[in-house]
Amino acid sequence: MSAIHHRACNLCEAMCGLAIEHHEGRVVAIRGDAQDPLSRGFLCVKAQALQEVYEDPDRLRHPLRRRGSDWEEVGWEEALDEIAARLLAVQARHGRDAVAVYMGNPTVHDYGAMIGGSLLEASLGTASRFSASSVDQLPRMFVSRLLYGHQGLLPVPDVDRTAWFLVVGANPVASNGSLLGAPGISRRLAELRRRGGKVVVVDPRRTETAAVADEHRFIRPGTDALLLLAMLQVIFAEGRSRPGRLAAFTDGLDELAGIAARFPPERVSAATGIAAGEIRRLACELAAAPAAAPYGRVGACTQRFGGLTSWLLDALAVVTGNLDREGGLLFARPAVDLVALGSRFGIGPAEIGRHRTRVRGLPSFGGQLPAIALAEEIDTPGRGRLRALLTIAGNPVLSLPDGGRLERALGGLELMVAVDLYRNETTRFADFILPAAQALEQDHYDLALHLLTVRNTARYSPPLFAPSAGVRPSWRILAGIAARLDRGRRGPGRLGAGLKWRLLERLGPAGLLDLGLRLGPYGDRFLPGSRGLSLARLRRAPHGLDFGALAPRLPALLATQRIELVPEPLRRDLDRLEAALAAPLAAGGLQLIGRRHLRDNNSWLHNSPRLLSGGDRCTLLMHPDDAAARRLRHGDRVRVRSRTGAVEVPLAVSPGVMPGVVSLPHGYGHGRPGARLRVAARHPGASINDLTDTELFDELTGNAGLNGTAVAVEAVRAPDDARGPEEPLRPAGTPPAPG
Ligand code: SF4
């Protein structure tokens, strides 16, 4: 007789409620939970991978230790003891900062790993902390820190009530929402249009979201900030600025108007590829809409001007009165309020630039250094060089720009330790791989992602299965190393540290979660008889709890009670944008952008047979005009070259990508020797990050510029069948070619 287990899917930000039918330790079926207040029964095909990863014969089920080019199984205590001793020895020889930590994107979907990872970083005492944030959403957090006073105050587009949804460099139909918890986004967009609203997509590619939108505009990679400034110029010049109640607590509206005046549509039209008249119309429509939600994501962040673009999207919302308004952008009120809790426990707004990378002097944000610097900090000789690396649920060889350089650098470390489910393209370089329990073997609560949902909800998921023999919950692994580091260090703090570990062991992440819930906005505050929230109450609600639609929260939410609309670092960065606009434009080159398919989730799920089924998705998209100019045909095998590397992939000729732009999906590049991902190896594709460039980045935030890499494309042919000279490559970061 099978049973039903209810839980939230932890694979993406949508957090869909699942009803998992299981029998005798095996998953029978995974369906959507119709009673989940956020997802209302929706789930996507990726949820099936929860079962496939759980059952995957390639998943590690024992700690591994390197022996030359081979691996041996090792007991947990022996592994953790040896790792801690070797980490301490590296720090004794080279200094604390010689040990780096890299947290991969899955860490944010595992609250135990978030807690354990923070503890481990504290015990290491290293400033060499990196994460996937700086190849992703860092510019968005950076802007929130400057405008609203805290990096965790992230405005959410109110897609369920908006009348005009502007989507810049985002593809929620494929991602199911990012920095936007909106499961079933296709259904929500259809509802938006049914009630008379409009969806406008601005993207160099006709994405899956563009396909269901009312309007799509191609834009040259890296020029979104110019478009947004021109829209602001129109709104101010035509007297359409109506910040409403926001004006009472917003500084800098006049200064913003002065800045925007420098960027009329006619000035940016050639660079963006959008006609001045179209920019004017878009600006007027947005300003006239009863409620509008400007939203940008990966394409808006992972480019040369990620900070400026993120800022100007919010500025559009402020100027038109759409920030903190129903149907515009709103701030969620999560049950565990990390922003408020952080303030209570002395963890406040992120620092900016307290630390600098050794080689290029790139600034830290929130205690983390830009991940684009990881390889150079390992392979550049000299004092302060990184000598050991600990990765947590990360695959930076495939996810960081110029992954080839990182791949070469990793082999030169004195010690590498990986906490991971697999021996993947990165962890194959490790001296130890420590297998964490899989999602179904751990309890789950989305600690960070409830900050981003379109409704205020909470959902706790107990483990479905006990961890397989030989694996451990991620928090226990990380805390195990941290406790040994503390014990191994001489000097003050040893006694206190011992108590800390005993307390953590006793409480576990669930105990800390209970604390967060009870002190949160819906919490019982530990008052006897209170009907407020606690973990016990949440456990009794297997479908989760609904705390209602988002509502205006400003200015009370702001640390200073005011919005600083034109912070100095952003104002200064406009000089860089001006310089890019004024620079001579190179003609004829191609700019590379990424893309994502509904069945892909970075590189995480590429060992799932179900998700990898179907045709080869790792193709290079190219516009027919560009293909004709190069005498290339659909299906040709092509070589794509950049300053940093070259890959070979099949060509897909399509009018769905802008002329002058080509697109490759990210997360591929499998089949490398030493990895054990046998399904992925049968569908290896090529890594876009063998082409991307650490020299192309957002100088304001340090974030990677994954979109806009200059590339050349040629047919892969026999030597006697060459088609002429290769195209010249522009250096990374040169401005886009005109249309
Ligand atoms: S949309 Fe995201 S959370 Fe929902 S089922 Fe798919 S992967 Fe899971």
C-alpha cells in the first residue's frame, strides 16, 4: 500500500508543492500538490529528477579520498579528521586566507547547507569566500543595498495583479521565475493577458516568454541600461513622472531626471537596436498603465552593466509610482524574516569593498569576493595565493567564466575538498569528496526564497527517506569540519566553540528554523497560548500555510525610512556607460549570450535520463542572415572561438535570435575524464564557459559578464574545404556593433 508524502520541490525558486507517492522506500509517482497555496498544483518536468537523482547509481554514497589518479572509500571520521588537519596546516603555512570556500547555487536550496556553510566559513576565518551569487544575481542585491539599505530587500513583480509586465533579460517561462517565486508562470501570464494586461519582453533572443508575450523587442546584449535611461528620459520630458506617495520618502528624483535627460531615445537607438519611436511608445505605455512591473533577471545582471540595469528597472518603478504598489513591485513578508532577524543578531547591510582580491583588487560584497577572480587567485604566483579550496554543491568549472582556466588551476592546489552528490567536472579534482544526503533524505525549508514569492507562504518538508548508508545531511558534514577546525586551533575561544557545537548538534537546523519562525512576523514569540507560528504548527500543515497577497511595506521597511534613488556608486558608473556609448563600434562581430531550457537547471540535473531525453539541446543559435554571411547551414557543425577558448557544437539557424548575436545554453560540457556522470557523458554538449571571459564583467559590482562575449563562428570542415579567413575577434568588453 503506497503512501503520499507532501513536500516543496527544492530544485528552483518556484518551490512547487509536491505530492510524492511512495512505497517501501521507493518513489512511485511525483505529482503537483493542488492544495499548495503558492503553486496550486503546478509542477514542471524537472520535479521527476528528484526521484532519478535519489536512485542514481552514479550518486556518491561513501566519502572518497584520492589516491593518485584513483579513489578509495574512507570512513567519515577519518575523512573529517584528515581534512580539518590539512586545512589547518595549509592555513599555518600560508595564512588563513589561503583557504577558499566556493558555495554553489544549490546551497540556497538547502537550508542546512546555508547554515553549515556559514559556520564553516566562520571557523576557517578566511576572507577568501566565493559563491555563485557573483555569476548571477549580485547586481540586484547590490542595488537593493544602495537604494533600500539592505541587500535582502528585493522587490518582487506582482505578476498576479499587474497590468503591464516588462521583462528584461529574463525568461520565466523556462526558469519558472528567478528572484520571483511564481510557480506556473505561464498560467499567471495567460491570466494577466486575459484581464487586459500586457506582457512586453526585451531580449536579444525570442525566448519562450517572448513567445507568449504581447510584444517582444530584440536588444543588443549589454545595452539594457541605455534603453531604460531613454525610457526615463521620455517619462520625465513628457511630464509623466508620478511617484505619488513615494515622493515623500525618496531622495534624488530631480537628479535622476537630470541624468536621464542625457539619454534621449535618439541617442541610444543605434546601440540598443530599438527604434527611438518604439522606445518612446514603450515608455508612455508603461507610465500610463494602471500598474506596471519592470523586472530583469539573468540577462540583466550577468553583463557589463548589471548594476546599472538593475538600478534603472527599480528607478522606472519609483518614477511611475509602481514601487510598493499592488500590481507593481512589492516586498514579501516571509515567515522567517532574514532581514529583520539579521538586524536583531547584528548581521546588517552588506559591506562593500572591505576586502579586495589579490590579483585585480576586485571588491567584496557581503563578505564575498567576485567568483571571476577564483582561478587567477589560485594560479597567479605570489604571496597570498590560494592553496586550498572547499566547494559546497558547486561545479564552477562549468559555471564560472573561462572555466578552462579554472580547470587548469585546480590541479595545482595543495588541497581540495568537495561536498557534493557527484564526481562532476569540478569535484573530480578534489582530494576528498564528501557525499551529502539528497533532497528526499533531508528536511527542507526555503529560508531565502520566501523573500521572493508573489504570495506570502511558508512550507516545511520533513525528510521522506532516511539518508542512505554512507551519506550525511550537508549541515552535519560542514559542521563536522568546522567543529574540528575549532578544536584544532590553539588559543582563546576553544571552550565556547565546544559549547556551540554541542548546542548545534542538539538543535540542528530545524531548531534554528523554529527560532526564526517564532521570532518572525507571524511567530508566536514563545508566548504560551499564542496561535502564532512555530515549526510545530507548520509541521501540522503539510500543504503549507498562506499568509496572503503581498502588500505595501514602505517606508517602514527601510532602515533609513528613505529611498536613496541616485546613490553615488551608481551615479559614478554612468561614466563607464557613457564611454561605452561613445566608443567606436566594431562591425561584423558576433556576441554570445546564454540560454536555458525548461528541462535544464544549470548543470545539476544532467545525469537525469528523463530530462536529457530528446534531441541535442546544446546547439548554437544563429540568425539566418549571419549564417548566410558565413555560408553556414542549419545542422552544420561549427567551431565557436573567443579570446579564451573554442568549442564545437551543431548550428541551429533561427530567426529567433537577433542578427549579430549567437546563443549557447549553459551547464553543458560533460564527458571530461575523471567525472562520473554517465548519462551526462552521453549528452556532453559544450560549455559556454569555455568561451566566456573573466575580463568581461560589471566593474561596479564585480559580477561576471556572461552575456556579450565576442566570438567568431566557422564551419568545422576538412582542411581542403576551408571557407576563407577566420573572423577577427574583438577584445572582451568592447561595445556592441550597430544594427
Ligand atoms: S518549477 Fe521548479 S520548483 Fe516547480 S517542480 Fe519545476 S523545478 Fe520544482
